[in-house]
Amino acid sequence: MSWRIFQRLFNTPPHRHATTVTDKFGRKFWIYWDLEGFEYAAELHLRYRGRWVGIMSLLREKDGRIALQDIMLLQGAKLRQRGLGKAMIQELIRWAQANNFKTISGTITPHDGSTMKYLTEWYRRQGFTVRERQIILELEDRTS
């Protein structure tokens, strides 16, 4: 049996540093960082049963801030409203604090059927300040 088939059948970890995230239906997803070449960029991957289902792309800014370039669930609306995006953002915040970053920023760009209104409200619920299309999260004062 090939490793990919084994992962699909038994939902095994795709990476030795992967941790689990459970959606609101109790399904277990795997989340892990790809930090190769992090002097410039990083990616957070979300997998389910051996398949890549989400990604978060980051850039390290020259001033030491993190720029959130994209956060995407690959099956769009099918995976929305399950807490997976929130879990990815929480992992980003945890990781950024552990690595002494002070700010996460980005630009809201709706795609895959999402709207500006929905995304603005969603980022606010995650603790971001939203101004026009810009999002920012100051990590210094957060204790979580």
C-alpha cells in the first residue's frame, strides 16, 4: 500500500511536526509550517486525509513585521463555517508571538465567493483592526 493511500484511509500526519485541528463536525485536520527560506516567506499548510485543503502564505517584512499574503481554503464554501480559518489564524498568532513578532498585517481581497463585508467581520472577530481593506493585529498586548 502506498503512503498516500495510507494517509487517505487513516488520516495520518503528513509531516512529523504536524498538529491536529478539529472542525466543528469533529473531523481531524493536520496543520504544519513550511519555513524553508523563512528569511523571506513562510507557509502554513492544512491537510485532510492526505490532501492539501488550505494554505496561509506570509512574508517577512524588513521592519520585522509579518505580512499575511493569503489565507485560503481550497474547497472554498465547502470548508467554510467549520472553524478552520480561525484555527489557522490562531496558529499564526501563536507562532508569531513565539518568534517575537509584534505585528501581523495584510490586505483583504475577497475571492471564491466571499464578500468584503463577510471578510471584514471575520477578521474583526479574530481580533484584527480593519481599516478600509487593510488589516492589522498588534501582538504586544495579547496574552493568548
